[in-house]
Amino acid sequence: MTDSDPVPGSGDAAITAAEQRAEQTRHRNLPQFDDLPIPADTANLREGPNLHDACLSLLPLVGVWRGEGEVVYPTIDGPFKFGQQVTFAHDGRPFLSYESRAWLLDDDGNVIRPAAREVGWWRPQGDDTIEVLLSHATGIQEIYYGTPRTQTSWEISTDVVTRTSTAKDVTAAKRLYGLVNNGDLAYVEERAMMGQPLQPHTSAYLRRVVG
């Protein structure tokens, strides 16, 4: 290491790592339709409409993230490993669109089958509150409220959970998202379901692939 090299763990090192990652992701974005008569969603802050000022507290989330995680719960045989892609995008209005797709993995990292899917909206408010609406392919609808904990971490908890007659019995959920290790995205989720109290359910570590 020379005198000009960034010290590991320092702010300079974090900036250097972010620049190195951006070389691989800055030129990628969501597939676009050129004939759409309204602004298309963008997951790359270098392209498309400007991020709405109301969403500045969520700016670090914008992008496409991909990685692996683990799901556990007393009512399943796990823990199980899964792969996941999470997308936070915007169209210039005061909200982020959100989509998550997951797939189960075997012990060697091979894909077994598609798993959970969810879509929704992150709606920051003027008092720093974040409203999050999520819809799951399993028939569950959730409304979360939360706030930024820091400039790079966000915590949300359910206020309302509704479900179809065929969905699992879910009564509450809580999530914590944060940027870690020079800009990767990690999250942990707790759930109360199937008669169990709120407790750890899923966690994942994701790396940026777009933005």
C-alpha cells in the first residue's frame, strides 16, 4: 500500500469501492419501450427523469440488486437458501416502485424453483415518514410505516395486513434495510404468522447490478 492508497474502512475506501462498482453497473438500466408516451421507470439515476425531491431520503435504494439469502421459521423445515432480485425504480414522481423476485436454491447454489414474488410502492412523506404498500403473489396485502434510521438505513413495520381466504395467516411484519460493506444492500425481515409471535423470517445480502 502506498501513501496515496485509501485506508480500508475509511470514507475514501468506500468512495473508491463505489466507483469501481459503478464501472460495471452505470451503463445498465431497466428495459425500456421507446414509444411509451409518459416517462418510463428508471433504476439508474444517471438516466431518465430526475428523482423527485421527496424521494431523496430513499436515493441510495434506487437500482437493481441481486444476491442470496436465507429463510427460517418454526413452521417450516428450513432454513432454506434463496436467490433474490430486488428493484427500486422511479418515474420522477414522489414515490419509488418496488419489485422482488426470489428463487429457492439447493445446498450447492443450484436453482430449485421460483419462490416468493412481491410488488409495491415506497411513498416518502414530508415528515420523514415512509408509507410502503406491498402485494404478495400469495394473496397477502401489507401497509407499512417507517422512517429512515440513518442516511443509509430504513426500518418499516406493518400497520395493516389483509389477506385472501387462501393465504397464510400473517398478522404482522417488520423489515430493516441498510447499505453495508461499501454499498451492498442487506435486509432482515421478521414475521408473525401461523400463530407464531413476531420473529426472524428472512434475510439477504444483495449487490447492485444496475445503477
